[in-house]
Amino acid sequence: MLLLASSVKLIAEIALLALIGQWLLGLLAGRKREENFFYRLLQVLTQPFTRVVRAITPRIVLDRHVPLATLLLLAVVWLVATLAKVNICMQIGVQACR
């Protein structure tokens, strides 16, 4: 169970950092962000998560708001995984979690 909580937490962290990096790079690159190699790389990393969020959100949600909804959903997943990991570590002992 600890492995599952740690894995979910790690995947959420990677996706969150990729989304934040994509957003920051998009701000810096401006209109030419689609031509930027690193922006496209971050886009490839975050695309599975944004597609899932697009599929579960109603059509009234604009496409430009889907990355924000993805960020919020991933933040909640990360928080739940962190709390689960802490709870598991408290049950089995902190030394066993290292």
C-alpha cells in the first residue's frame, strides 16, 4: 500500500511540475511557444492528464481552462496521496518508511 501511495504521489508531482513549467515557459515564449522544443516536450508529458480532465469535465468548461482544472485535480490527488502515505507511515512506523 505504501508503494501505491508513493507511486501516485510521484506521478502527481511530475505532472504538476510539468504543468507549471509549461505555463511558465508559455509566458516567456509568448506566441512562439508552439515552436519551442521544451514547451512541446512538457505538453507531451501533460497531455494524458489534460485529456482525462477534458473527458470528465462538462463541455461548458472552455478548453483554455482545462489545464487549470488539471492542475487543481492533480493538486488534490497529490494531497490525498501524501495524507495516505503519512497515515501508512504512522501505522507501520516511521523507520519502515525510509
